[in-house]
Amino acid sequence: MRIHVLYFAHARTLSGCSGEWLAVPQGIGPADLQALLAARLGADATGFRLAVNESYDMPEALRDGDEVAVLPPVSGGAPLCGPGEVDAAALVRAVTAPEHGAVAVFLGTVRNEFMGRPTARLHYEAYEAMAERELAAVAAAAEARHACRVALYHRTGTLEVGEVSLGVAAGAAHRDAAFAACREVVEEIKRRAPLWKREIAPDGGETWHDEVH
């Protein structure tokens, strides 16, 4: 059977192409596929992850025609959420490449009101282990769909008005792909990530929100 393999970032450099159809044994499993692709890319192929049909959830056996994306670690393997500040410059560096003619950046900031109510600060809480997996999956899906590179970081803890809660950068060959990937990542984080925010009013009143942005 044949599968369609897409290569991104350093994997594209090692393979010498952005994608190809490979003949593989019928019903090949994830471990054998990983070994086959590692042999295809050579000794420098370390730390790569695979996504099958735009998902990190690997099937027990692949099927004829499946699409496999070979992806470098999102944000270089760095944490994707936590109490540290969002480093926009680092996100941009992570997605900048000679073949990228566009880098789109989104910074979500704490505003001073919500639905007409004044806000003094926000507190973000995450189920961090699951959030890391979901954020990585969101980034990988966008990378596969838009042939781009994504870096992101979502801050947790208490943030004052004006502070950055979410940073997303997408680098691609063309601006349309970079813009589309950046927007997709932001919307999917809102939809999928186990992150919540507590709105804190100037008088100390608190309100929890299921959506983070």
C-alpha cells in the first residue's frame, strides 16, 4: 500500500522534498513507520513527531492513502503553557526560516472590561498535562493543513490589564497561509484546550469563564 508523507521544517531539509508517496507494508503500525521514516531521513532525524490525517492520535495500523506529517517538536520542545511571560520574539524566531516569506503573530492581552463590566485582572488556570497535549495537537494540525511552522505559549496565573496571556506565531511561504494558521490556532485553543479564566472585578468580585478568550 502507499501513504502520503509530508515533511516540515528540518524534516523537509533532510528529505529533500515537501512530500512524497511511499510504498509501505500493508497495515504498518506506528513503531515500524517511525523506524522506516527515521531510516529515510538519516541520523540527524531526532525528536520528530508523526501526525496521521492531521491528528497525533496514532491508529494501530495505517491504511492505504493515509496522510502522515513528519513534524519537529512544537516550539523546539519548550513548554506550551505555564506561569512564565509570553516571549513574542522567541516565538517569532522559532518559526522564522529562509523559505518563509511571512510570519504572522497574535498576542492576546488582558483588557479592562468584559461584556460591559470593568475588569481589574484575570486569573488563568490549566489542566497542564492535558493542555500541553492539546496545544501541541492544535499546532501540529495547523502546520499540516497550512504547510507552515507554528510556535505558541499560553500563560497561566494572575495577569494584570495589558499583560499578554497568549502568543501565537506562524511562519509560512506566503502570508495567506501564515494568517490562516495563526487564526486557526487561536480559535482551536479556545475550543479545545483545558484552560479557564477567572475574571476579577475592581471590587473583588469573581466570575469563572469556560472560554479563555
